[in-house]
Amino acid sequence: MQIEELCFDDKFHFLGKNHDSMNKISYLLLLVLTFPLLLSSCISSDEENEGTPICMISSFSVGDITSSYSTTVNGKDTTYNRTISGESIYFNIDQLKGEITSVDSLPFWANITRVCPTVTAIGSVYFRQGNDESNYFRLISGSDSLDFSQPVYLRVVSSDGKYSKRYKVQLNKSIYETDSLSWLEVNSNLSLSGAHRTLNRDGILYVFADNNGNPTLTTASGTGTTLSWNTPVALSAAIDYRSVTLFNGAFFALDAEGGLYESADGVEWNAISGKTFDRLLSADAGHLYAFDGVNLVETADGSSWSVSEASDLSLLPEMPVSYAAYAFKTNTSLQNVVMVGSNTQSAYSVAWFKVSSSSDESDQPWTYINISADNPYGLPSMEDVQMARFKGRLMAIGKLEDGTSSSSYAHVFVSEDNGVTWHVPESGYKMVDDLKGSTLPLTMTACDDNLWLIQSGGKCWRGIKSK
């Protein structure tokens, strides 16, 4: 790292040159010749104007962060490198307080000792680390690596040397290996048999169940230790319960021939389109997505459909498809959309991702998350894959092969990068002990501050995040 060192007192007065190298002396001579009196009278105590617009940081970002991480994958201890995309790390700049902080905490395993920041500023930017206020170094934006495990301060100096503004920069990181998830079995009188699909709408759980070819809907409310279940209601249309998707406050589903139906309450269903579909895929704030057998298509109203840009369509998830859509923390007009499921052509469960926006300029195409040498940590191949977003993480469950002819539930897989990589945490997020080895159909959904697991036979577990 090329370093140009300047010495200041606690008011940012220039104290002199550092004699460690001729390069630093040459730099200081050039700086003094180019900007007379810039440093010798840079900032006096009565001249420093923290609110001036002529020396300020207008944007701050960091490059990709690659770290070594040890975990357990399929029962084997594994150490590998994981990369957090710098584009997924957002910062808030508080100009009044002079603070720059990451919006979310990075995972505990992130190595933040060599992070490369990119700074856009009005004025020249200097940095210091630790508590030595007297020594600052010129920051080469996009090139220098800084150690964010200790305090990092930036100084922006105006071109005339009359003003400066100081910022404290903090890259937050979780202290603990992971938050923990406590499970509590909940007493219920749920009548449920066979495979089912659970969705959360406005704090009410909707359980669509096959019930041996006689689909029913059961609803429940309550977020505490008990749930109040209503009597199951027979569905009035022969819908495929596996396809039920929630969009714009209404339920959508396909019948056996691929016809599209809509329901306001999940009980009464009405055909709304003459178009037929192979499967419903997912939904976000603006669109419902489906596969018509040829193209991945989207609609904003349920009747008018257009092609949604995507490739690798043979690797789309097969029904049932689990999905999650959630807004960017820094721009609520944009959403991350992730969908996962099984696919007979893939050795892994398949995951797809897109950035969704009502603006054509910001809307991005669907992307299949490829599992390759560059990213060997995909979601394992599982039956009945279920995914939910809970407390800022994507979590998935499913039946894994156990070395015999059958598959059963064993782990909770976690993704902290929008479905790109998945792992089993060493502790914290664990499968319910009573469910390990079970083959009975299981669904998972998040509702407010709870994560729910609902099993065929009527058993329920409530997951609560704790630290």
C-alpha cells in the first residue's frame, strides 16, 4: 500500500514531515509548493467548520470482502473462502454527526482487517487508524486497504486549506457466531394430513393441504405460544395446492390443466385468464411470475402477461416453489427476489435471484445462481424444499438422503447473501430435535417475530430469535 503520511495536532494543524522515507519528504515539498500555506495554517480551532459544504464525503462504499470460514456441510467439517459482495454492503452517512456506518452487521466470520474503501468527496481525503490524532495518511480511494477492526477516521480537507471535516467510519460485524433460534412446540388442534403449503398474509397463517386429494384450507391467528386454528374448509375449485402464491393481497393458483385462478380469501376461487401455465414461481410487490412452458412470464394485474427476461429456463425450480421478496434497506423501491426448489436436472436444489423494480431502468433479469468451482456451496438437493426469510437471513429446510432409500429432515440451511451460498451454522440455527429423521411433510413460514414449522399430523413449532 502506497502511503503518504502527514502529521497534525489534535486540531489538525500541520506539525511536520515524517523522516521515515524520502518519498514522504518529496511529497510534502511538492504539496507545500503547490498549495502555499495549505498545511501550515490548515485548520485553526476557530476556522474549522464541520458543516461547510466545501469539504465533505458524499458517498462511501467498500470492495468485496473475502474471508476464510469453517463450518459443517453435510456432516463434514469444511474450511473455505466466502466472499461478501461490496455492492451488498450499504452505508449511512450522517453529515451532522460526522459518522459513516454500515446499515447491517456483517457475519461474525467476515475478515474486516483489509477492506478497500471507495470514497467520493469534495476535498482531499486522509485517514488515520487508532487513537493517534496527530498522524493522518492520504487515502488512495479504491486502492488502499484499511483495518476496520479498529477505529477508522477520515478527514476531508478543502482545496484552500481553510476547512476540514472529520468522519468516524464503522463497519459493523456480529460479535457472536450467529444469533440463536429457540424452538418451542406449540399446542394446536390443527387437523392436517399429508403434503401442504403454508403462507402468511397479514399475520394470519393459511395452510393449504392436499388431504388425500381433497384440498382444504385451514387458517390460524396468534403469535404467542398458542395458535387459534379454524375448522378446515374444503376448497371450491380443484386447485393444485402446491401452486398457491400470494400476490398483491390475493391468492393465485393453478388447476390441474394449468388454468389460473384468483381468490380473495383462499376459499372461493375464480378463473381469471384464458392462458395456461406450467407452474407459478414467485411474486414481489409489483409482479406475479410464472412459467408458461416456453418463457418465464410476469404480470402486474393477473391478466396481461409479458416475457420476463431470463435464461437457463430448464433449471427453473419445479413445484412446489418457495420464494421471498424483500426491499433494499437503502432503497425501498427496489426488492430482492429469491426463489428455490428442486430440479431433476441439477445435483443441487436450484436458486434464482433478481432485483425487481417498477422502473424499467432499475429492473433486472432473473439469474440462475450457478453452482460451480467459483461457488461450490449451493443448497443441497432436497425433497420438499421450503424457504423463508427471517430476521435478515434466508433459511431453508428439506428432506435429505440419509444413506438409505428414504429421505428425512436433518438441518436448517442459512444464506446471508440472497441465496448465493448456503451453509449449516455450527450453532444457533438448528433443526428441531423431534423432527430430525422425520419423513412427514413439513412446511416453514415466517410471521412477524416468529418462524413456524407445521407438520403433517398437526404438530407445530414456533421459532424465536434470541442472542
